Amino acid sequence: MSRPIKRSLTLRGHRTSVSLEDDFWAAFREIAVAENIAINALAAQIDDTRGLEMGLASAIRLYVLRYFRKS
């Protein structure tokens, strides 16, 4: 697996960045396409539900894992 790479997102009009490995980023994009939702909108949904104890990158990784586990 590759090292995490910092990638930019826009959440509710504010720029932010997350560090994700290539495999997680590719899977995250795949989910957005499959669900017909913009990647920034999907990230905002995840951000809204993640809680304060977890960073956005970790929340995205868990979302990807759970998405493909239930598929």
C-alpha cells in the first residue's frame, strides 16, 4: 500500500485536505461514482456524521471499509 497523499476537498464552501493512501482514494471515488454523488458532497456527509473523536481521513477509510464489506 502506498503512503498517504494529501488531497484537497471542499466541504460546505471551505477548502480542507485529507491524507489518504491511493487505494482508499480510488475506492472513495468509486463509491461516489456508484452512488452518483460528487466526492465533495460525499465527504461532507461523512464529515457530518464522524464525531469529534475521529479525523476526516479516518472517517473516510472506515466508510470505504464498511461500504465494501456490506456489498
